[in-house]
Amino acid sequence: MKINILVCDLFEEWQSPETPAYAEMLQRLFSAVAPALEYETFDVHRGVFPVEFHADELYLIPGSRDSAYDDTPRVRKLIRLVRDMDAAKIKMAGICFGHQLIAQALGGRVGKARQGWGAGLRRSAICDPKASGYFPKGTMSLLYNHHDQVTALPPQAVCFAQSDFCPFEGFYVDDRILTFQGHPEYTPDYSRHLLLHHAGDEPEEVRAGALASLNGPADSAMAAEWMVNMFG
């Protein structure tokens, strides 16, 4: 089984000496639940996109500092790519920016979160039976770092988790599209590094609350397992 990672941003200046490159962070996430997976990365941030799709593979769109509503060549091309994959019934997963981009491409809406910056560990309520199989406690806790969020779902999408901060913490379409607003690939140490060294323009009370939240456990493996199981 193979996961194709469409790397939309390297976040190089956000890395600490102890954290791996972003694509490696994603591979570590999935390899922890499925060691035999294969990977291919596409440097979308440099204009390298897949030219063909395979129905037995998963295409993952992860985080980026771009916004899904940006009118730029790269975002427009990603929107077209998602629509082409959707038309061909290709399996897709989205994380943060990828979650928002897939929603935007398929008829939903994305905008700035009216609550401001969402960061740290956040718990959301599971609101769909399919998700309950992966999150049996009835909640999902993931690490976050976002200013945008989905404000309206695509017509065919099913929301599976909600919180007071974000109405659509994740959604799926049939058994071929699955997205998360949170970052299951993040570790608490990486989140702490971002909050301490790359959040200087954010409100101090928000940053302090986000730092305090990192003591709780994240359900990253559960999210990864669901994405892997999309292979069928």
C-alpha cells in the first residue's frame, strides 16, 4: 500500500534541531500504525504535481501557510487536482490546509476563524457512527495550529467531529475522502516549539492556554489508522 504525500509547504524555518522534515513527520505518523506502507512525495510547493492517479493508493494533502481561498497559481492548480481526483473516485486525505482545500474544491467554504488563532491540544465531540469506531470515547483530541477553518461543508460531505471552536473538525465522503482540521502528525514537543518560537504575533493569553493544553494525550494514532484503513 502506498501513500502519496503532496508536500505544500516545508516549514523549514519552523523546524527545531530535534524535529524531522515535515514529510518525515507524516511518514512517522503512518508507519507507527502500518509499518509496511510505501511513500512517494511530490514537491507541490515547487510546482511538482502528480500526473497520474492510482485507485489503490492514497493521496494526502497536508498543511501549508497558503489559504484554500488564495487566488494563486499553486492553489488554483491544487483545486483542479482535487476535483479531478474526486471525479475519478481517487482516495484522498487532508490535514489542516488539506482539509480546507478539499472542502473548498468540492463546493464548501473556508474563511478566517472568527475566534482567532486555534492552537494547542483541542478536544472535539464525535458526531457520526463511522468515526465512533475509531474514537470510541466519543471525543477526538488532536494538536492544532490554524487561523482558517471550514465554514460550510461540500454537499456530499459528512461531518464526524465538532467543537465550540470549530464546527467542522473533520469530514468524510463515502470511503474515499477523509479530512482533519487538526494535525495528527504533530508531536507535543513540536507544538511547544512552534508556540514558544513562532507565535510572537499572537495574543499571549492564547499562547499560554495552548502551551498548558499540551499535557493531555492526542488521538493521533486513531486518526492515522482511519486514513490507512481507507485502502480497504
